[in-house]
Amino acid sequence: MDMRNRKLTEDEFFRERKEVLAQWPTGKDVDLEEAIAFHKSLPPHKVYVHKLKGAKERGEIYAITGMGKATIEEQIELLTYVEKEGQADLLGTSVDSFSRQNDYEEAERGIAESRKGGRSVLNGLPLVNHGVAGFRRVIEAVNSPVSMRYGAADPRLIDEIGYAGGHTSGSTDALMDFWHHHSKVPLETAISTHRYVQRLIGYYEEHGVPICASCQGLYGAGISPSLQIAAILVQVVMMAEQGVRNVRLHFACHGNLAQDVATATVLRRLKQEYLKKLGYDDLEGFLSVSFSLVQYPLEVGSAFAVVFMNTLMAKLCGAQANDIRTVAEAKGIPTKEDTAYSFRTAKIMENFLQTQKIEVDKKELEIETRMAEAEARSIVDKVLEFGDGDVVQGTIKAVKSGVLDNPFATNPASPCKVMSIKDSAGALRYLNQGNLPFSGDILEFHKGKIAEREKIKGKKLDYETLVSDLMAVSKGVLVE
């Protein structure tokens, strides 16, 4: 396996593509040239990139979330209802868990059982099983762009069918899927399968079809922002090599608004800087944010408050997309009514904020921006040093050594040594930096912020504090 940051040649891509499309019978119906022609026939309001560009120009924010049912009929009912009753501007397809594990036979049984029982027994749409023709029915039924929202160690066939079916955005996140979505897949494998998908997007782009890739690096709950920024940046470089031209950068906000806005500022700035430094044209970058949660609030009033807060964060960060969870998230798979309520809530909140200028404390913002930038640079520069300038080789070495780490990774290949907790104002600080390559002044800054909270609480902060911090928002507070 050639693990360098090198663009797949057309021969390599199409040779691998034959194997990918042979994984399930519906693969034979994917015709790239026909799919390109179909995309070019779509009106601009059904294209994700065009919709986000409009949002950026007008300063608008669109709510997004995933939605998925077992059958095409149910999926159409769900998306058209949310589009109309929830006033949704962007729609999403959640792919079912069996498909995420490439178990299309079990997904097929789920479809049959759903049809027999008259209700979905899957937690998403089995895209591969329904094939290109199936999903084209969904695209024809809605008036908004649809994005694929899922994670898988091997997303190649799902994305081939998903893009050919009419999705104009997707998730191509190798680090996220390595850390969180499969405990036994090596990082090299995840990078390889995602490289294929990135090259597929690049192929569409080279033939005049804008596709919005997505990258968030890791689930951000309980993880200091600089680590998420670094995880995003190294993958953006990989995407650029394969021809991706549009990317939605997603990160988790933690509720300390100065730190959240600083994260957005640093992410935008360093994305542009590192691409230029490494010889790439800048990608068109869009931003989406979510409120980091481990447990969703059970009480409906608190759940609505989370949607409100998520929208405020999106406004302050200058995001185009507001990645919400529904107000019924803690109770089970949301109904179409639950999803519509949540979308409409976010829409009204955005309307209230639309014409207003709101700022966070400038002094705090300056401090948080300076620290996040210094920390993220330390990590990314070390990655590039590990790889002698090659970001793929550097990322593999960095993850193995813990220079790129994730405290909550399910994959045992990650050291999981780093640990973050909140300070007294709810900002994330490194309690244990693990093997992150930070200078002494960075570490002293974090120690000082942690000491301030320890003084208030009258005790040392430890792992129990971390758990408490992760659960705080579900209890209706930012920090206990």
C-alpha cells in the first residue's frame, strides 16, 4: 500500500473502482459520465456548494442534521415533511449501521422486514441496496440539496452510489472513521479508502460538478479545540491533493464563546496558510458547528435550549451551517415531527439573530486565538516534520506516537493519553497533554487556568471532573 500524499492516477483510480463497484449488484448501475450529466442538470438550489456560497454571501445560517429510514418511500416522506414543516434549507441522508459496516446482506433483510411490518427497523437509509435509481426518486421529490451523513471505515461503494444518485455533499473523514467507527481497521486502510472517495470527488470537480466534502477530524466533546483543528488541517491537505475543491469544515463548540469564536478564526486562517505553504490552491471553505454533547437532555425545554445555543454559536463563528441534534435525540430515533420542530426552532432563532452584530469579549478572544493557533501549529508542524513534508506519512507516525491523539478513540491503535477538562469559564484546557509537542509556555497557560478552577472548587481536578464536564450540558449547565 503506497502511503504517500500522492494523487491517484486515472488508471489506479479506475482499476480500484472496478473492485469497489463489484461489492454489491447495484454497483453495476453506476455510470460516472451519466452521473456527471445528471448533476449538471440539477438546478442551483439543489446543489450544496451553491447553497452554502449563497449563505456565506448573505450571512445566513442553515440548520443541518441527518435523517434516514429503511425504504425510499419512507425517506421521501421524511425529507419532504422536514423540508416543508421544518422550513429546512439543507437535507441529510443518514446511512444505516449495517451499510456502514459494509454488511449489505443484513441491510437487505432490514428493508424486507421494514416493508413487511410497515415501519422502518433500520436506523438509516441503506443507500447501496436501493441503488442509484432508488435515490434519484428522493432527489426528484425534494427542492433542497441533500448530503450524505455517516461514517465508515470503507465508504467507497456508499459514496459511489450516493453521489451518482444525486447527493451533492458527503463525509470523507479518514481520522474520524479510524478513531470512532471501527476498532480494528488500521489507519493506513482508512486513509486509503478515503483517498479513493476524495479522488472520486476530485473527478466530479474536474468535470464541472461541485461536490462539498466534509471534515471534522474527531468527535469534539471533551477535546481541546487545537487538537480538532490539527486533525482537520492534515486531512484538508490530503483532500486538496486528490482534487477536492470545496470543503465543509466542522468543529464542536464547547460553550465558552470566546474559545469557540477563536477556534473558527484559527481554523480558517491556518487552512489557507498551510495549503499555500504546501503548494495547493486554497479550497473554498465553508464552516459548520455543533454543540458538543455526550448525553442529550431528556427534558424538552433543555433540548430546545441546546438548539438555541447551537444557533448562537453558529452566528458568532460566522458559520454557514448549524449542525443540530433534534429535541428528541435522548429518547430514541426522532420522528419526522421531532426533526421538523428542531429545524423550525433553529430557523426562527437564526431569523432573530440575522441582522444583529454580536461580539464576544475582545480581550478574551485575543488570548484564545493566540493559544489555539500556537497549539495547532505545534501539532501540524510536527506532523509535517515526521513525514519530511508528506502529510500522509506524517499523520500515520503522529497518530502512532500520540502527537495526534484522541482521548476517546475506540481504535486501540491510538495512545489515548491526552485529557482535557473545563476551566471555571467552561473553556477546554489540557489536564494531560500526553505526547502533544507543546512548549513550556503553552503548558503553563493551561496549568494556570486549571488552577483557577481548582481554587474555586477547593480540590484537585481529575478524571471524575472530566466525566462531570462531559455530562454538564445535559444537566443544563456549562460547567459544574
